[in-house]
Amino acid sequence: MEDRDWGTAPVELLQSAHPWRTFRWYRGQKHYSGTYWSATMRDHVIYESRLELSRLLFADFDPSVRGIVAQPFLLKTVLEGKVRRHIPDYLLLTGQVPVVVDVKPLHRLSKPEVTFAFD
């Protein structure tokens, strides 16, 4: 097996990734989902709430952000005998390092499942 320097290859692969999940729209839903035309991406980027849309706007106007990927990957691990899964909201590709973004309202930060995911 050949040794390979992946360099930025995995990040480049993520930049072209499709969202991990699909939207669920239904009458009376409590959140506001949609698509936003991103100048950074020159394409639509999805969001699942107005709070996510706000974070998306900040990223789109940040000159250090070169790419925005919605729901970029599934994190999966086994912890204490249970399979744990989490899909981050965004991956921001910058000139320095990729930044994983999760968007949650302040009142949800004290919930154990949210604290666990962030840890």
C-alpha cells in the first residue's frame, strides 16, 4: 500500500459534498427551512431555521470564508456501549483551517443532549 500525503484532498472532497440529510417540510412546522443564494458559493446553501440563516449570512459576508458546506458529514462513534451520531450544521472552509459550525438557540445550550453533542 502506498503512502499518500492527503494535503487538502479531504477538505476539497467535503467542499463538493451534498447535504447529509434532506429537508422535511410539513404544515405547521416550528422552524423555517429554505435555501439561500450564497455569493461565496455561487450556489444555493440550505438552512433549517432562521437562526441557521443568520449564521449563514455571517459566513457569506466573512472574507476569510472560501466555502460553505451545509450538513457536511455524519460524525459517528460508540460511547459507553451506545452508537452516537451527529451531523454538524455547516463546515466553513477558510484560508487557515476548516471550521465546524453548530447552530443552537441559547436556551437549548443547557439541555444534556446538546451539551453532550458539543462536548
